[in-house]
Amino acid sequence: MANWFYYDSFDFKQGPITQEDLQSLVAQGIITPQTKMETEDGKQGLAGQIKGLFPQPPAPPLQNYPPQYSPPAGIKPPTDYLVWSVITTLCCCLPLGIVAIIMSVQAKSAFQ
């Protein structure tokens, strides 16, 4: 079984410790995923890189999004007359033009 060394908060090398001692120090919170570690043969890294040492966070739940509607091929969108609504608002009748713009936008979003 391999022995491990870890660097404490003052950057002093501690060890050697066994795998069981390593897991005990993790449970006590002395070793965190950011703790510098070293193996017997001098390989260095972080404790978070050791597989199985820290519990994996649970995967986020899958989102159930409603399916996107797309019109069948060959069907073109209905005319929404948005340009005419804006022209009516600017040139003729402000109250009816505003209503026409709102209805044009609603018709466009309803088709989408």
C-alpha cells in the first residue's frame, strides 16, 4: 500500500500516512481538495485529484423542458401587418395604431 505525504497550512510536509489515515484526515477536514499532496515516489498534486477520496457532488436533476414546436415544412407564417401598424400609428390614428401594433406582435408570437 502506498504512503502519502501532505503539506499543512504552513506548507510543511507531513507524513508518511497510509490510505486509511488519509481518509480519516479528510473526514476531520484537515485535508481538503486544495491540499497539496505527494506520493512516495515524489509525484505532486492536489488532494482533490485522488480518485475516490472525496465524495462526488450529486448530478443536477434533468430539466423537463416542453418540446419546441416547429411548423411542418412548406407552411409559411401568416401576415402580421406589423409595418402597416407602425405606419398607421405614426401617420393616422395613435390609439388604434398602438392596438394594431400589439395585435401584430401577438399574431407573430402565436405562430412561433
